[in-house]
Amino acid sequence: MINPVISFPQNKDSKTKCPDCESELNVPFNIEKGEIISCPGCGLELEVKSVNAGGGCVDLQELIIEGEDWGE
């Protein structure tokens, strides 16, 4: 009898670089779209825009917080 191949999700953090200062960022394997991580080098806050099926970050974008308009 042949044993079926069991695939387990990756349990390793992935690494990427900060788009601003090029510091190395550790991205947790279980990160989800919309989460925010901070760069340890420059403090830039980055939002996760997409995540691949196995975990790990695919696309980071600088977090932009829009302020209130107050009718101006």
C-alpha cells in the first residue's frame, strides 16, 4: 500500500525587505491580509496586501491613514 503524501502548511517565517530602507523584515508564516507590520530599521508601518496560500507575505504597501475631512 502506498502512503498518501500529506502536505502540512509551512511553519517558517518568510523574509522580505522594507521598501523604504531595505532592512530585512521577518514576516510570520500565519500573517493575514490587512495586518500591519513595522520595519525595525526605520519604523515604517506596512500593510499586508496579499498572502500566498502557503503563508508568508507576497505584497506589502506603506500604510496610509486618511484623516477626517471635517467638511472642508
